[in-house]
Amino acid sequence: MPELPEVETVMRGLAAVLEGQVIARAELRRPDLRRPLPRGLAAALTGARVEGFRRRGKYILMRLEGRESLLIHLGMSGRMVARHRDAAPVPRLGPQGAASDARGHNQPPDRHEHLVLETESGWRIGFLDPRRFGQLDLVPRAAEDAHPLLAGLGPEPLSEAFDLAALEAALRGRRTPVKAALMDQRRVAGLGNIYVSEALFRARISPRRLSATIPGARAARLLPAIKAVLREAIAAGGSSLRDYVRADGELGVFQERFAVYGRAGQRCADCPGGRACGGIARLVQSGRSTFYCPLKQR
DNA sequence: CTCGACTCCTGCTGGC
DNA sequence: TGCCAGCAGGAGTCGA
């Protein structure tokens, strides 16, 4: 589910309620997600003060007072939901993210809520992940970036270090479609299926074009396209399609500004006049849907 | 090394 | 109405 903008938004929501707070209680409700969770996870969280957060690619790092950080990956369907004990009941999310009228009280615990944190100040944070593609781990603070899940990640696309030379280096010489190269977290960290499609549309580059042919003028268009679409999506609170909600329960709204993602058959924005635009096309690459305008993207 | 195919898991949607 | 194939924002593993 979540790509960099959604992860960034979730992290900010968590920081707003957890920074400086002490975790009074931590309950792990199952021993594994896709993989076994570290033993002692709940014990390590209980009683710890949360010092701060940072994001690396699609991973969130929650720094605990002491020697460890909690590493969080939301996978496809992971959500973090923060609620204060004094708040009014929050309606359950139904299909399409629509709120049902179910009352918050006396509901059975959500069977997909795998970790629950409660702070001394009354906040309750649930980690929910129906598909269980997410990951949680404890990582020594002194060597966060050496964690196996983080060590191989490519540059942060919104960092200054991610400049034209860095993008070209990531794409140069690769004989795979540029779509796949940009999805590869070892090349650039944080892009996923939505924002790759959107960035390629903005840069007028076909997702089928070989990565090796991008360096040069095309990379010069692609770099600002990547940065802009990510920045705009963060400003919009991410994109809410199915599972994703912000930690505060609000929905992101960037999905309303998708130019191509999920819009097969529709006309793309300001397609050149004269020739008939066949509309936005959908194709499958590496088993994932790609959306693009065959006329504008070359 | 590099690739695509397959796999993990649950839930929703759309077509019959 | 009910059933079921297909699809979903991710990423590790495997074999060619």
C-alpha cells in the first residue's frame, strides 16, 4: 500500500502524538507477520520513552530512549491508528474507506490489529495489517542503517544528494524497463507503483523504455518530476485508496490528483490536440499494473 | 550479476 | 442473490 508520501504522513502523525511520551503498555497479539517478530518486542517497548522518528525509504524508525529503535514497514495493507482514550468513538472504515456507522464501544478487537501501544498520556496506537506483508523489528540505534532491511536501500529521492548524477547512476546501464528500475528500492528508496507511474507521466517517458536510455535529457525531466510528485503527495497527506489512512484517521487526498494511476481508458490531461488520444493505457510489468499515455510518453 | 515469475496473505469488486 | 476469478499501494526468493 503505502509509498514514501504515505509513510512520511503516517510517521508525522505518530510523531505528533508519541514524541516524548512513555509507552506504558505494549501488547503483541501474534508472534509473526510474514516473518517471525523479534522475541522481547513488547518488553523492549514497555516503559520506553519515544525520543523521535525518522523515515528511510518506506521504513519508519521510532527511536526509543536507550539503545534500540523500532523499525516499521507497512507492507501493502499496514496502518497505524492513533486514538486518545478521551476521544469520541471513531467509526470503523468500511469498503472504499467509507465510514460505517458502527459504534466504537464494545466492539470485538480487530483481528488484524497485531500490535497495540498505550502511552501514559492516554494515547492508544494500533498497528493493523490484514495482509501481514508488513514488518516490525528492533534495531540497535548505533547501527540503524546497517539493518539488513535498510542496508541496501538506494538514495532518498527528496534529499539534496539525489541529484541528476545520482538518478543517472541509478538508471545507467540497466537493461530493464525504467518502470522496474524505479520500483527497485536498491536504486531509489521510496517510490512504488503509484508514484512511478505518475512521475513517468510528468516526465513524458514511457514506462517500457529501457532504463539505460534515460540518462541525459530524459533524466533531466524525470528528476524534477519525481521530486515534485512526492512533495505534492506529502502535502496532500498521501493517497487513500483502500487501506491507507493517516495515523489521525483522516484520509489523504492525493488520489484526486492522479494523472494516470487507475485511470485506464480515460483521457489524459491536456493530451495534444489533432491526433486522437486513445486514452490512458494499462499494462502489466513485473506483475504490476502500469498506467501511462502511449501518445505523450515515449 | 540480472531478470521475470512466483510467493506470502486477506479482502473487496465486478462479471457471470 | 451467490460464487469466484482477478486485483490490490510491497518485497523476498528462486531459477534461468
